[in-house]
Amino acid sequence: MRRIHSYRLSDQSTWDVIIIGGGATGLGTALDSASRGLKTLLVEQSDFAKGTSSRSTKLVHGGVRYLAQGDIGLVKHALRERGLLEQNASHLVHKEEFIIPCYDWFSVAKYLTGLTLYDWLAGKYSFGKSKYLSKKETLKVMPGIKQKGLKGAIRYFDGKFDDARLAINIAQTATEQGATLINYMKVVNLLKEGDCVTGIEAEDAITQERFKLKGKIVINATGVFVDEILQMNNPNAKKMVRPSQGVHIVLKKEFLNSESALMIPKTADGRVLFAVQWHEHLLVGTTDTPLDEHSLEPRALKEETDFILATAGSYFNTKPTENDILSVFSGLRPLAAPTDSNGNSTKEISRDHKLIVSAKGLITITGGKWTTYRRMAEETIDLAIKHSGFEPKSCVTKNLKIHGCAISTDNNYMNIYGSDREFIEDLCKKQPELSKKLHLNFPYTEAEVVWSIRNEMAETVEDILSRRLRVLFIDASAAIEMSERVASILAEELGADKNWKENQIEIFNKLASGYIYHANKIDHKPALAS
């Protein structure tokens, strides 16, 4: 097998910082490290943002629910980071209006008070002032909401983004700052001298080539996989992470018939649920189910999809059914493991991040959330500098623009590419045949596939249809219909044969079938910790 994207690695070279994990935290850490002048390598076992970082609720937010839990510090820091993200990735992070429908007057008072505090905590990074909307105003903004008993709503503002696309843009920014980033490179062992971690042994998942790579500091930023890396250093290492599964379903946007997002403030199990307009569809979620096992492709439990449908149905005028689900996907949160392993609730598990020196030469960062990725990265590299003897240099990412950052002047979907949009449009002018759509129901063109292959480190059909274009997460059946053409374009760019192309289609379609809702294929019993 050959790669589309080549790289140069040598067993003789020594890196200042080696980062394991290409999700939000790892990519942010690579950017912070490289922008401070450190020789930086990041390796990811699959594609960038393959795991949790592409499976979020698409919110850039302070965390209203954390405010209710009294975690003022976490909320304040997150709101500040939300503001910085809007400044530095303006093509992907946008202000969004959220509606909390209220069916009693006590709720009106409670949520308006809480969200006024939320606005105040944001300070100069505020996205807008919360206010009460009458019943008439609420129905005008969100006609699809249940009318019976409605007293009105609280409107507040938060952020919305495309998680996987931001991850790719952060990866590009890190590369521009001098970092080396390689996807499909799995760490199989840690190199050690005595008790000190001195590097990694990694295998290219595509070519099967192996490398022993020296690093002055190794950073474990592997999310739900952090314990596997820790056990490479110490087989008896105590577990740091308790995985919690969050499931989302995607429906047609007409269920809410609104450009605003819905926030359901208290579900049957005391959590919150969102319905967010995303890529011309409605994303609804999420759940919070503690699990014993974790994988790169977690699957929804029937109890979770039933819960989402029932909760949304109690607020929507038109109740969604199983047949309305266009795609269902799951993500695993790497929550810090509680000291009491008998507790099954994830409500008490910390949502903040955890940063430790796991051994001499090995730093582990886990927990946190997308919104605070930059701050987590800053703290991680500060710690790396402290423990490595690197020349101290201040973090510069507060004001560092992410690749593609641009303010759009129209509503074209191509604005997700930011400043790269003009290059894709130019590609269409030079090769008009690339303007052809991949699917009648979607605006995506063949030019975008070519662009992703040449400029966004895509190696597979899945990379393109899942994380460069988000079709797999939006409409899994449509993604399957696009797979043959995408595989053909990949094969043309790579110079691969028919067997390679057919293998790519087969692998992707098998994967995508797991995103199509089949009640009889979904597990019924949660794998709860004992």
C-alpha cells in the first residue's frame, strides 16, 4: 500500500516534543509547541479528529449546565476561549441564538437569572444579551416548538462550529508553524532509558513501516485511549479515564423550522438536550452513558436513541420517529475517572481537564472540551517547558489566526473553507468538470474532494466523507451513494488500481452502514461499569 501524503522520518532525528493523538487537544498542543519554536512531531493512529473531536454537539460554549452545577471558574474560562475562537477561526465559529422554551413562570425567572450571570461572566467576549421572549415572539422564531402550555422562552447566545473542519485547519496551522503531523501512524511502544521515557515506537498503519523516534518530551493526548499509553510505560498504571458515550441523531431541519437552536434545559434524567441547525439539517443530542469499553467506532444504544426521540418529541410539534433518523453517531468523552469505581453516574465526574507528569519525559493531558482546547494546550506546553529545560517562551496562540480565518460576505456553504474558498473556486474555473456535484441532495463538488486530497491530508474515502465533507454524519445513505465517485477521485490522485478503489468502497460502505439507524442492529444493554 502507498500513501497519498509522504513524510520524512528518521530514527536518527530527535524531536523536542512528540505528541500522541490527533484530536482537538493533541492538535492544539502541536500548534502551541511549534509556534514557540519547538521541534514538534504529532502522530495519530487514524485520521485527525477521527474520535471524540468530530462527534461533538457542534457547540463552542461556556457550558450552561456547568453554571447550574456551580462550576463558575470552568464557565468563565470557557467563555473567554469561546471569544478567542470566534476571533481566530471566524470562518467556522459563529454566534448562534438559542431558545429555551418555558412552560411555567418559575422556569422563566430561573433561566433568565442564570443566563444573565452567564452573559456577565463572558465580559468583553459576550455574544449578546439574554432576554425573555413572549409566547408570540417564541413561536415566530421557532414555529416547530410545542405550543400547549408555553409561557414564552429565554433567548441567549452561544457559539456553533464544525468540529472536524476546525481540527483540520488547526493541523494546517501547526504545519505552517513548522510542526510535522502524520495521520495513520500508531504508537505501539514507548522508548525508555531506565525510568525515563525518551520517545516512541510507531507503525504506519498504511505501509506497515516501523520507526523508533526520540523525543525530549512525549505528550499523551489520546483522549479515551490515554490509559493504553500509560500502561506502555507502567503495566500497573491506575486508570485515569472513565469513558462516557454521547449519542446524536440527525433529522431534517423542518422539524423545528427555525434558524435558531433549541436548548431543552432539563431532561428526564436531569441533563440538557440540544437541537442545533447544522449543514442544513437538525442535529439532536446528546446522551451521557458510562461505558466499560471504548473504540474508534462506538455504537449507539437503543435506549439512547429512544431517549433522544422521546425528549425531542415532547418539545416538537411533529414528533420524530425512528424512520426520520438520517444518521446516528456516537462519541466518547474522556472523563477523569472517579476514585469510587462503583459509581455509574457521570454527573459527578469532572468535566475539566487533568494534566499530570506521568513519568520523567511523559506528560498526560485528558478531559476538558473542544472550547477550551487552546488553553489546555498552553498549560501542557508550559508544563513541558518546565520539566524539559527548554528555553522559556510565552504562548502566542491567543492571537494566532487559524488557517482559513476569514469573515464572509455571503451565506455560501463554501465559507467553511474560509480563505481557501477562492482556491477551490479557481480549481473549478481551470477544470470545469470538477464543478460536478457528488449528490443531487448536497452542494458538495468533486473539486472539494480534490482539494481535500491535495491540501487537507485526506487518505481514504472515510476521511473525505466523514471529516472533510460531513456527509456521513448528516445522511449516511447519501454518503454511501457518494462513495464510488469519491473513491475514483482518490484512486486517480494516488494512481491506484481498481482493486484499491473497490476495497476503499467496501470498507467505507461497511462503516457507513453503522450510521444508518436500524433498531434491530442497535444494542439494547448499556455496557455500564460494575
